[in-house]
Amino acid sequence: MGTADRTPGRPRSSEADAAILTAALDLLIERGADATSVEQVARRAGVTRATVYRRFPDKTRLLLAAFEAANGNPSATPEIRDVEHLLTGWASVLADTRQRRLLRRLYSAFEDYPEIARAYQSQFGDQRSDTRTKVFERARDRGELPAGTDPQVLLDLLSGAGWQHLVTYPDTCTAQDTERYLRAVLHQVGYRPKERK
């Protein structure tokens, strides 16, 4: 249950909602999922555990909500115009120091908390992957990618490159540096953007 859900009774405090998500996000980044508890989140947010549990029935949903709030609660089906738009968006995220730390924490939690991975994939991953795959399909149809390009394999390749960047490049990389890196990966598989009129 997220903060957008409402039940009968007294209206919820938007300040409490924000404080809970901020506390959960800060603790996740600082300590990781394993060392973050609902009790710690409640204490840092200045609310009771019951207040947290009324909004989020378990830690998995709380951490997922915090992750999404950090990204501005994006749509499960993002609007991506083309490959250039996709590159710019990914580069922006990968160049943000706080986002980089958050992503590393999130991915490292998947081993010990597979339910977080399953919930994230079910709630957002499948639809977002489908949207991005269609972007590559359209690029292939326009001749910007080789005719034999498999969009799903290409998405996996670019996602893997993003993870490689997170773990091997410094957090001081700029968006321009990061975009050049991602673009070089796509260049190797034959991506050649066409001039737009």
C-alpha cells in the first residue's frame, strides 16, 4: 500500500508521509536494506511504528515506495520518444551521486531480499522493459540499428553497461561523461542515429 491509497477515517498527514519516505530513503542509502528497520524509520521520521505500518504493511513495500519517491514516482510505463531520449534519461540518473548510491543499495538487497526484486519487477520492471524494448524496435525499423538486432538482448546489454558504470566509475562522473559511455556501448552494436528534420 502506498501513500496514494486511502482508507476511511481521519485524513493522513502528508507531512508524516513525506517524513517516512525520506527517513526510509536516507537509511537505505546510509546502511543498506538489511540494516534498515521499520522501527528505525519510525524513529527518524518522528512517528510511531503503527503510523508506518498503516501506510506500508512491510519493509519491502516501504523500501520500494522510498525508491520510487526518490525518482519522482515515475510512471510504470514511461514515455520515451527514441533512443536519444532514453540515453539522456539514463545518463542523468547515472550521473546523480545520490541515485548511484541508492541503486547500488537496491541491487545489493536483491540477494538477501529476493522479495524486493520480485516486487519491483512485478510493479515496474516488466512494463518499463517493454516500453524500452519498443524504443529499440522502432530504432531498428528506422534503420538506426542493424536489421538483425534483438531489442531485448540490446536492453540487457545496455542495462548491464549501466551496472558496470555504477560499480567501476567514480560518482563524480558528469551526465555528459556518462552519456558518452552509454553511447559508445550502443555504437559498438551498430547504433547510428539519423538526422531528424
